[in-house]
Amino acid sequence: MKQALTEIPGVGPSISSDLRDLGFHTVADLRGQDPEQMYRDLIELRGSRIDRCVLYVFRCAVYFAGESDPEPELLKWWNWKDQGTQAGS
């Protein structure tokens, strides 16, 4: 059974819609994706500025999709904010 995008921590109806518009329909579709490219693609698709928090959620979503046993702290999108070092790297 394929996991719905809204099963990703931090992904609600709005972000789920953004992901579907980018061509991602299940959690598995996000495995190995580049969150920064996804964010740039969304900006281009929408033709306007997108809140940077969406990038943080994308980072978290890609992490979630690629991990069989994710760390609970890394399932909080705010832990993926830009800092000197990024979570997961």
C-alpha cells in the first residue's frame, strides 16, 4: 500500500497539493529527490515567492521518505532550517 503524502510529518493539505503539482503523489515518489530543486521548481511553477518554510518541509519529507527508521527530532520540519550545518548532512 502506498503512503499518502499527508502521512509525512509536517505535510498537510496545502503542502500535499504543492507536492502533487510537482509530480509527487506518494511518499515513495520523494525518495532520493533534491529538496532545494523541488523548492526552486515550485517557485517557478507558482510564479511567485514561496515561504522558505516550504523548503524545510521538503527537506523533512525527503528525509522521511528515504529512512526506514527516522530519528524523531528530524521529523520536525523546523529542525531542517538553514543553519551553519544542515540536519541530515
